[in-house]
Amino acid sequence: MDWKAACQRWKEEKAPTPPVMITVANRTETAARVNYALTHDKVRVEELSDPERILHIDSKVLGEAEAQEESAGNRIGEHGRE
């Protein structure tokens, strides 16, 4: 489905939030290229090019976040709290 058409339809239907676009890449380099294209106006959809509205997650970042979460859980367990 075309994102711009969906966005327009949602506006007409007075949806409380705009639609999102999720992109998935098989390599971090490809994900970086997609991110670059969005943040450098290479994609001709202005609403998708606002860096403040882009959430970029790759396997390295996800792994670091999971490690921090696991570490925090272990520290809480060491002190006898749930």
C-alpha cells in the first residue's frame, strides 16, 4: 500500500496518529543506506524525512540494549528485589 495514500485516508478519517513505515534490511549497511536516504531527502516523502521521527534499530544497537537490560535484571536480583 502506498504510504502517502494511507496517510491521506487516515487524515480524512481523523485518525489520532499517522501511519508508520517500517523498513527491514538484511544487513546493517543496507539499513544505514535506508536511514541515509530518509534523512537526506532522497525519498520524496517529506513526512518520512524528519530525523526526529525516525527510530533506527539495528542488530548491534539491539544487542547492546538487551545486554543492558539483562545486566540491570541481574543487579536487581543480587539485592533480593524483584
